[in-house]
Amino acid sequence: MKGGAGFHVGHAAQSSSSAAGNHFSIFLGAILARASDEQQREWVPKAINLEILGAYAQTELGHGSNVRALETTATFDETTDEFVVDSPTLTSMKWWPGCFGILATHAVVYARLLLGGKDHGIHEFMVQLRDHEHKPMPGIEVGDLGPKLGYNLVDNGYCRFNHVRIPRTHMLSRYQHVTRQGEFVKAARITKGDSATSDKLRYLVMITVRSGMVHSAAWGIAQAATVAIRYSAVRLQGFKNTRDDSLASGEYAVLDYQVQQYRLFKALATAYAFHFAYQQVKAKLNAFRASLEQGDVSTLAELHATAAGLKAFCTNQAGDLMEDCRRCCGGHGCLLSSGIAKAVSDFNAITPIAEGDQVILALQTARFLVRAVKDLAAGKPVALQVLYLGQQLERPDFSDLTDLARLVHAFKWRARRSVLSAAAKFEARLSAGESFDRAWNQCAVALMAAARDHCYLFILSEFVGGIEAIDDEPLKAVLRTLARHYALVNLRENGVDWAGELTFEHVQAINSAIDHTLAAIRPNAVALVDAFGISGMSVHRSLAP
């Protein structure tokens, strides 16, 4: 099994919980996404060679995901050809950026561009934080936030700017710039997609990070499942013949107990499902970057909605599954030497809430879905991913629970019903005279459920599609069983979502089918975690305190 599913992710993923991970991913990523070619020639080699160490300074004490409300300002001073970066209020203090506490010498700072008293919105600026002796630059107060619940390899910090001057050329200017005369100029490279969409290109860095967090979710579960399944395969507990109190009858491996299998194989299947979903998100992101170079930003909304929803639900579920894997290790799961304890605490401390809480991000996906429903009703084109919302789908057929195509169809039917129901509820409130924001808030629970069901459809579809693209038939057979298990467990544990469709007989059949998938996965369980390529040594290297 090892390597068959292409799961190996390399050292970079193992280092994602370190300050260096922040520098090479989000700081360098911001430069590559938003800086001009000339600026990249200046800063990229320095970042790669660690001549500068960077942070990504978006979040403030008063605002996080609501980027439009950020308060840090960058005012152009035409007399000196400089921007003056300032924290005008307490709440405008940058708060939470990784690397701020100790490491960073520079930061990509999000600030409001002010030209001649006019606010041109949020833009990015390269600001030096510390000098060659690693002391704060004039006008900069910077420090560490202190110990956290976990994730303490990253030095999250704060920073206040007191009229800090930077060159005009330090405004990241791939898509806009300010002239020597103080004129704001947009790049002519954007030719497809409306101006409002092109203005949102500054979110591309966050989209990239959120996409990576889907990978982090898969990798996190993979780490926890590897430890727990290997432990359960060798740990003996309980006589095979309870009437014989000697060791003559032998003992069961913990992994031979069905309840242990149910908990751990759910995590195992989800790790693979998230992996294949991430591969598709990565492909979408790469395709967008290619189209962006041709001036086409028309798929940005779809990419944003996909990354936001998957980040929300994958990281949240990953945290829960990782914790359950830890508990499956009994008392050993409490020890840092197990590897799993720190993996779980570090992941749950930050990943589900970083770059947006699940509620905020899920509702961004829901907004995309509601818009798609309206566009379909008006005969407008929509993304291929949401075409199912305009289709007349047959009701789910649960007569053959071994048929992956039928299971995918059932998830599609559920997502369509959920999205259309939430959209209708929202439109009804608007029609009754409620404001958009009040109506949206009053429908938020239904809208979150719609986003979740859409994301689960995406995950299962990409899981199945990824399996079918594999040439190795024996491997495909093993992974198909894992995909069926992923779908069946979701059916079993989310019965309320299938109200009116699942009869008692259906539930009994689902339980019986899960019994079969558990038995079929058991002989390959260790091989399936071995395919992640995680050695005991690598777990401890990447999670060292």
C-alpha cells in the first residue's frame, strides 16, 4: 500500500506548525501573489535565503476576517515620496500574526491606503520591523503574545505602528500602484471578470492558506490515525476466551474490537477523503493562477467559496477525529512521548479557528450557493460545481449500499435539497421586508447546513473520482471500500439530514453494510496508515516541544 495513493506530503507539511512554516508559506506566498516582478526580484531571494524573516500582518485586535474594516492606515506623503504607516486606535494594533513575537524582521502589512484624504481601501505594504541587531525599528512596538493552549512553536505576536515611514515602492504593486504624484493606478492586466471581483484579488493569499489548511486537516488526521492504529494493532487487551483466566487462549489486539475499528476507521477514511478533496482544490487554485496571468479572474468566487467551506468543515472535523484517535490510545494518549498528544493539542489550539472561524467561512460558501440558485433561476451561467442545484434529481436509492455511484447521488440529492431549502427561507424573509443582513442572520443555521452538505458532496465526489483515476486495480478495491465506509458513516451519523428518506429498514441495512466495511478494512488498516509515510521518528521531530 505504501505510496499507492500518492499521499506523501514531505517535510514542509511536518514543519507547518513552526515559525519557519509561516515565513515560507504565507509571507513568501503574499509576496509571490501580490508583489510586482521587480519587487519579487528584490524580496524573494532574500526571503528564500533567510536574509529577511517575514510575517503576514492582516489581523488586528479589533478585526480579523472582516478585512474591509481593518483600521491600520498607510498615508502617502507626496513631499517625501513615502507612505506613513500608523495604528490610529488601540483596536488597529496588529494582533496574532505568526513570527511577530520574536522572529520577523519584515512583514506584509494590510493597511488602508489614504491618498489626499481619500480612502482607497485595503492594500499590502512591506514594512521592516526590526533592524540588523534585531531591535524594533523607530516607531514600532512589537512583541510576543505569550504562551498559548498549543502551537507554541509559532511566536504569535502584536505590533503597533507610530507614523512609520516606508518607501512608496514598498506598496505591493502587482495589480495596482501609486505614482510619484500620488495617483492611484490599477493594473491593466485584469481583462475578464468585473472590477469588484478583481478588487478581491487581495484575498488570494488567504484563499491559498485556507486551501492549505484542507491539506493540514488531512495530514493531522493521518498523523493521529497512524499512531492510534499502530498502537491498537500491537496492544493486547482482553482474553479471547473470557472463561479461561490464563493466557492460554490468547488476547485480542485492541484493533480487533469493533467499536475501536468504527472510531479509527472513520478517521482513516476521512483522512483519505480530505486528501483527495485537497488535490482537487489545489488543481483549482493552480488553474486560477494560470488564468490570472491571462487577466481572467472569473473563477475567483468559486475558488473562494470552495476553499472557505472546506477549510471550515475539514479542520473542525479533523480536530474532533484527532482527539478521538488520542482517546483510543487510552492512558498512553496522555503522554507527550506518544506523539499523538501534542499533535492534537497543537492542531486544535489554532487550525480550526485560524484564517476564519468555521461559521464565518461556511456562511461565505453559503452566500456563493444562494447566488448560484438565483443565477440558475434567471438562466445565467454558473460554475460546473453547482450545476446540480438546477437539476431534477431522482430520490436516493439505498437498495445497493455497495454502489459508490448511488451513494454519491444520494449526497448530491441531500445537498440540493439543503441548499434550495435554505435559499428559499432566506428569500422569503427578504420578500417579507427584512433587510439583507437581518434575513441572513435569521437563516444562518440553515445556511450553514447547506454549506456543509455541499462540501461533503464535494469531498465524497472527489474521493471517488480520485480513486477511479488510479491504475492499480487491487489498490482501487481497497480504497473503494474506504470511500463506501466514509459515505456510510456519514449516512448513519447524520440521520436528521435524511428525514423522510431513510426508513428503519434502510438504517438496519446501513448498519449491516458498515459491519462489512469494518471487516474489510481491518486487514489493510496498518498498510493504509503506512501509506501516509509517517515514521515514529518524524512524528517526534515535527512535534518536538
